[in-house]
Amino acid sequence: MAETEIIPNSENNEQFFEGVEKLIEIWFTPVKHADLRKITRQQWENVLKIVRCEIISFTQSEQVDAYVLSESSMFVSRRRWILKTCGRTTPLRCVRSVLALASEAAGHHSVQNVFYSRRERTAGTSIHCCLLKARWTLWRKNSGNRTRTAASPSQTRPSRY
């Protein structure tokens, strides 16, 4: 099971409000019988503690599990995980846990593609700085893993579930 990892916002653990929309989407390489929907609600709740949000409600169809969160939404299909948040959430901090759960609980051992976006910037902070920090965080969390992570904004997203 994935460990819960909580990382403070800064070295001195200052809190700040970041109200912008953040979206992270991970596509796993297709594998027969692998399915992210095998991950339990309790396991997702543990991941979302890292992000600083919680599940409010849940619904599902044949193709997608949809979660309404306290800070937006999460969608899970056979090989795609989407987390769309706002407010004081920290979505990049849960990547390691999501990759571990995908491998251990769902049977997905490699990443096909990653997409990350952030709508606006924090007052006084360069958007380029924010994107570089996001890319660095993704790289750091995945170094040593056997997954391929492409966090370039120019990457296109696959068109199927």
C-alpha cells in the first residue's frame, strides 16, 4: 500500500492560499486486466490527505469513477487518473503515492503520459517559475522509478480511456 507523504509548503512550514485551478492527469501504459478502478475509496482517501482535500461524493459508470472532492474533482478509469483541484491543494505531492497504488493495487507498472497545468499564477511569482517547480517536483518524485514521465506543457493527451 502507498505510504502517506505530507510535505510542508515551505521550509518554515508557512501556509498560503493558492486559489488557482490545478490539473494533473496520468495515463498508464495499457496492460490486460490492469484497472485503476480496483483502487479502493479508502486508498484514494489516504492519497487525497496528501493533497489536502477529501471525498464528498462518488458516482460511477461502466468507464469512469467520478469523485466530487472538497476542492473540486477526481476521475478514475482503467488507465487514466485525473485530479482537478483549486484552493490550498497540493496535487503534485501525491504523485509517488498514486504511482505506488497504480502498481500495487491496479496492476499498472509504467506511465505512458503525464499532463499538468496550472491556470494562473501566485501574486508576485513568475508563471515560468511555477511551471519549473512543478516539473522539478514531478521529476524528483519519479526519479528512481521505472516510469516514464513527460511533464512538458506541449505534450498532447491520448484520446481514449
